[in-house]
Amino acid sequence: MSAGGATLAASLNAARRARELAITAERGRADLLVVGGGVTGAGVALDAAARGLSVVLAERGDLASGTSRWSSKLVHGGLRYLARGEVGIAYESAAERGLIMERIAPHLTRPLPMIYPWLPGTSLGSKALTRVGLAAADQLRRAARTSRQTLPGPRHLTRAEALTMVPCLRRDLTGGMVTWDGQLTDDARLVVAIARTAAAHGAVILTRCEASGLAGDGAVLTDTLTGNSFRLRAGAVVNAAGVWAGQLTGGVPLRPSRGSHLVLADAAFGGLRAGVLAPVPGERARFVFALPVPGEPRVYAGLTDEPADGPLPDVPEPTPGEVAFLLDSVSGMLDVPLSRSDVLGAFAGLRPLLAGPAAGHRAGPAGDEAGPAGGGATADLSRKHAVLTSPDGVITVVGGKLTTYRRMAQDAVDAALAGRPARPCATRGLPLVGAADRRALARVRAPARLVAKYGTEAPAVLALTGGGPRLAEPVACGTPVTGAELAFAVRHEGALDASDLLDRRTRIGLVQADRQDALAAAERAIAQG
Ligand SMILES: Cc1cc2nc3c(=O)[nH]c(=O)nc-3n(C[C@H](O)[C@H](O)[C@H](O)COP(=O)(O)OP(=O)(O)OC[C@H]3O[C@@H](n4cnc5c(N)ncnc54)[C@H](O)[C@@H]3O)c2cc1C
């Protein structure tokens, strides 16, 4: 069934939410309750629904309102884990990256060349380490059976080649290396696509629905728009609340770490077409980078890794010190250093890192290799995920990263089903809504920018531009996003208010001036439905 090319079964909107919320409250039970609508929770909902379970996902805010929208937007092969000797987690990353890029979401990903310039002062040892690391990462790509067409192998660059690929680099560089990794069109859009695909498999996706009083057999759900509550009984409860997971059940040993990015004008880089990375002086396997933003005249520069102990803010913010560190470090790679006026915006997210062994919990399939406990640098904590079962039976899935969401979901649902007859995990070969292979995507009759956001649904978005001049035009001067994209988000992608539109379905909100410009269009799109 389709509405002008959009898959109706996968359409989330206010009417569907109201209908399904009422039915869920009346029935009062489901096979599985998933708490949290970030990439992990959406992945769990999809995994379980694809196995034929009845699933309710409760998200207190919007899809991707937590950490999942603040990432570097890479599906990466885990080079950094390799450098730390964590071969298992690096292989898992490489394998999941291949699945996402080749089968699950080719439309939302692209191969991105990543340049490691040899800047003055790069030691012979550091060059050798980079060469060996990139070669080993390429071996993992091969082991994961990701084709060279998807991700070409690493190679040496002469000075001239490096400067041709990234003309804004320092003139005194002596050469470099190029390798390829996966880049998402956008992280929040990946979450929405997973949740919509779960909905197409029968999952009930309830945003603005807060879970409390979690136990192994259910929880209280509160519609935050009306304040109405009801108890949902469930065969199993999966807590996928990210850094907030420890607030919902006891004994989840989290040590959040803040990672910050800058949003810069692409013009400051003279048009960046590849990612560029440079090591952070004095630190092992840590880099600062600048990444071109697909389809937008922007560059993201990252990344910091700071312990974020204490109260958890809903929207974390970079400190002035982090902004200065990123500006200085990225400037160090460039011919013309950046200035404060090049900074259009900045954002930060909290990594849900595991701090140590899970006291009082039974560790699931991936729970046996948590990182060191206690204080110290969060950069040293493992990025491995864990599935933990608390004494009251709540299953928590936490840690990990965006790239490995599918595997985390599989492990969590396996734990939820332990001992019960059920279909095996089916998500390895399950494409998300809008997905097709790259050759088919190249034939979609719509502008490349729309195909990279909507895949095979791009013509449905394009068709909406015929609804009037306002729908065909960009909604703010700093962005190519049109009114039609906002209308599509309201009708099919579950956007309930202007913030959903500006801060998650699109990322206009990353630049305050653009957000202000586009606010009226977003409010109009919500009012028109
Ligand atoms: C700066 C940074 C850069 C990163 N870059 C990358 C990268 O490039 N590639 C990569 O693979 N990974 C990356 N990661 C890691 C990745 O982003 C996270 O591991 C992942 O997004 C965590 O997703 P999650 O679903 O577990 O948590 P979240 O996205 O935080 O989702 C948890 C959700 O639970 C909801 N919730 C909380 N309490 C309740 C409740 N009581 N009821 C209902 N809902 C509730 C929250 O609103 C939230 O939406 C990065 C992380 C950071 C911080």
C-alpha cells in the first residue's frame, strides 16, 4: 500500500499514534515493551517485530531525542578499537558497517574518503602506525565480506594528491594516506527509518510516552501530551534508555562521557569533499577530524571525550574549552586557520559507556568484557555493549554504538526470549524503508540530495512539491530543505511538533539562525498536517 510512493504501513503520524495509544491502553499487554526510542530501542523494536512478537516502544520525547542525534554520523569499522587491541569489537563494527552499507540502509550511507595528512612533525613511527592500522582495518573489511566497491582499500597519497583531494590542507604537508569509511546522511534519520520499518512489521511506536515503574513483567506508560497513564503488562521489558538507563532500574554501571562537535561553514574549507583527520597530540588512537555534511553546505568538526559525571542534562552542551580545543586542533591541519566567525553552531552528546562489572546483574551475551571501573579518562573505557538482567527481570541493553545497533538489538531480544520458542533474528538481511541497492538508487527519479535522505521514497517527497510554491522552496536561506520535506515528515515520519521537524527529521536546528528562519514554516507544516 502506498501514498504517492510512501509506504503507508511504515507511516508514523499523530493520527496513528493516537489510535495505537488507545488500543494499547485498552489491551493492556504486549509480548515486549521497549523503553527508549534511540537507535538501540528502535533496533530492538524492529528485531522483535520481525520475529513476529507484539511490540510496544515507549519514548518519552521524540525518536532520537537522546544521544542518537548527537553522534559523528559515521558507520565505522572500528579502527580505534583495533589500535587498542580490541579486535572482537573492531570486527563486530566492521561486520555491522558492511550490513548497513550494503543491505540495510544503502540509501542513508555513503563511502567517505578519509585523509590522514602527514603534517610537519608527524613522526616516522606515527606514519608507520597509521599505515599498519589502516591495512589491518582493511583486513577486517575483507573478513566482514564488505566489497571493495563499497569501501576501497587504503593507499598512500603524494603531497600533490593530498592537496588535490583536500585543497584547504597546509601547504607544508609531505603526503598522507587515504582510506574509506561509512558516513550516514544523518543519525536521527537512521533512527526514524528503523522505527518506521519496525512499525511496518507491526510494532507500536509511541513517542511522548514515558515509562516508569519498570519491572520484568511491564511498566506504567504516561502519555506526556495528556498526562494519562496506564499499566502495560509485557512478556519482557527491554530498557534501552541510553545514559538514562540507570535511572529506570538498579545496578547499571554507567560512566557517561561527553563528546562535542562544531558545525562550520563549508566555505571555510573551500568545499570539503573528504574527511580529514589528525592525531590528538599525546593521546593514543584519538583524532580530531573535519567531515563534510552530506547535502548541506556544512562541515562537522569533532571530537572530544570528557567525563560527564553528575546530573544528566536532556540536551548537553559543549564547554567553551571544548569549542576552543576543536577550533585550534582542526585549524592545525589547515592552510588558513579557522576563526570563531566560522563556527555556525556546536553540539554535544553523552556516550552511555559501561564503567565496570554489573553488580547484581546477570551478564548477557556481550556483557563479559566491560571496561575498567571507577574514575580516570572516559576515552579509555570500552565501547563494547552489554545486555544485563536485573533481579526484577528488566533487561537493559547499553553501551556500544550506533554502528552496532542491530547486533545490540539481536542480543537484547535473544535475552528477552531466553528459553521461549521464537523465530530467530531476521534483521541481517532486512532493508529499512526506502532502501535499495546502489544501482537501483542511482535510477530513482529524484535529485541525489533527496535520494540520500529518502531512498526509494524520494519521488513521494518530490511529488509533494507540486502542492504549492511554499512546498517547493527552501524553508531557510542556509539550508536546501524544502517545505515538502517538512510535510512528508508530518505525514509519514512521526513529527509531532516544530522541534521534531527542525531538530531531528531535518538538522536545520544545528544552526540557530537557520532554525529561527525556518520556525514559521515548521509551525505551518504541523498545523496543516
Ligand atoms: C559525540 C558522540 C559521537 C558518536 N559518534 C558515533 C559514530 O560516529 N558512530 C557510531 O557508531 N556511534 C557513535 N556514537 C555512539 C552512539 O551515538 C550511541 O552509542 C548511541 O546513539 C546510543 O543510542 P541509545 O539508543 O542507546 O541511546 P539514546 O539515543 O540516548 O536513546 C535513549 C532514549 O531513551 C529515552 N528515554 C529515557 N528515559 C525514558 C523513559 N523513562 N521512558 C521512555 N523513554 C526514555 C530518551 O529520551 C532517549 O531518546 C557517538 C556518541 C557520541 C556521544
